[in-house]
Amino acid sequence: MPIREHPSFERPPISSRLWRYTDLPKFLDLLTSRRLWLTNAEVLASEDPYEGLPGPIQFPHRTWRNIEEVPEVLRVQILKKYSRGSDASPEACFRAWLQIEEQVCIMRHFGRREYFVNCWHASEYESLAMWKIYGSPGAGVAVVSNGGRLGEALATNSEDFHLGKVRYENPDILEFGMSNLFDSLLVKRESYSYEKEVRLVYWDTGVFHDALANDAWNELTMRFDDLVEDQRTLTPGYSFQCDVDVLIERLIVSPFAPSWYLSMIERLRDQLGLRFPVTASKLLAPPPKIS
């Protein structure tokens, strides 16, 4: 199975319903190519500038200039970790910790383009908001699937994928010591909680860029000087082989679509030799009349 377990990813129950609301051109690309597109996280950042960065508050360690300014709970942790087996002073421990925090944040900032994402909405029911935002009113469809189908549909690929729920956190929260680089991809601000997002993620380990290659730590400013910018052309995304009939449990046509959309999609499905069921959304159907 190409979807691998990972401690950073809270996978939804295998049968939990997942929805992908999309416009018709993107759906036609899936059908005709039989490949699933994952977008570069750097591209997603054009809509959410906090996408895939270290945390809701950027570079929070820069709030303090010495060990005495650090809140006591965190100060105790820093001293315990960085003085272990040495006679380092509290100030030396602070500077060692701050350098590591700075290094991790910069690596995550420059490493965002190494990750590729395909987004799903977790819900048992249709969402009118999702139709309006992502379904291109009048031209959209919703692919209904689940985690089990996603794994099976991608099984012919040699690459590893991960699947997990996005966490939504207050932007005022300070968070330190994320255990893995994946963590920052799975946290968004609470303003996006309506998305109920589950992410399929691919990490391209072959595109690593070392922004700290110059190793220019400045003890006076407590920052890295001479960061190496990534001059390479951004890869907007990757597409992966996908068994469409396995992926799609059923397809729902937008409640805003004209009546001929459903039969058009059924004809296309049949011409391509696919078998998934297609239904029209009844979300905006009038209620039964009382006689």
C-alpha cells in the first residue's frame, strides 16, 4: 500500500467519507489522464501565506534576547536539554537552543516546495459552502471516496504517500519543538476550520535545497547571514497513476449545474470505459409539497 503510517498523520477511519469538490476541467483531467494531481505546497501558499510554515506565529523564538526573558516552563526545558553532560552556562544553553530553532524554521520555510498535497473534505454530508468555494457553481462535481479507496487507487505507484487530518489552531498559540517536518503541513489557522480537511501528502526527497549551506551564524544578531536562495524553477505539482473506478465511490453533480450536465458526464464515463455511479445533488431540491 502506498499510503504509509506516520506519527505526524492522524489518519481518518478507513471508511470515513471524504469529498473532493472540484471544477469540471480538473475532474476531466483526472478522468482522461487517470492520474491524481498533487499541488506543490508553495503554490497553495498563494492563497494562504501561512501554508506549511513552522507555526501560526512565525519565528516565535525571536521574541526573547536572553534566557531570563524566556517563560519559566520553557526555560526549565531548555536548561535541562542543553546543559546535559556539560558545564554550559544558562546563557550558552539559550543561544544553542535559539540557533537550533532558527535553523529548523529556515529549513521548513525553504523546504515547503518539497511537499505536494491533494486536499479532501471529511464529512458524512454534502456541504453547500464547499460547493460554492471549490465546486465552481454551475460547473462542479464532487468525488466521494474514503481512505481505503485512496490507498487502493494509488497502489501501483512506487512513491510513498501519507494521509491525515489537518489540525486547526489559534494563531496566538506558541509552539516549539515540532517533532517532524510533516507537522507544519498539518496545522492551519482556525479561520480555515470549516474545510474539515484531510490531506494526501507526497514528500519529494530529491529536491532538497540547503539554505544554510554557508553556515553563517552571526553571534551578534543571533541570526543566520547569507541565506542561499532557491533559484530553481518551482515544480507546480505531480500527477500519479490512479485507478479512477476504485477512487470514486460515486460522483455527485453540483446542485448549481444545468440539467444536461449529468447525462454529459455519464456519456464521457461510458466512452472512457469507466463504471463509477453518477448522481445529481439534491441539496437544493424543493421540499415535498403538503397536499
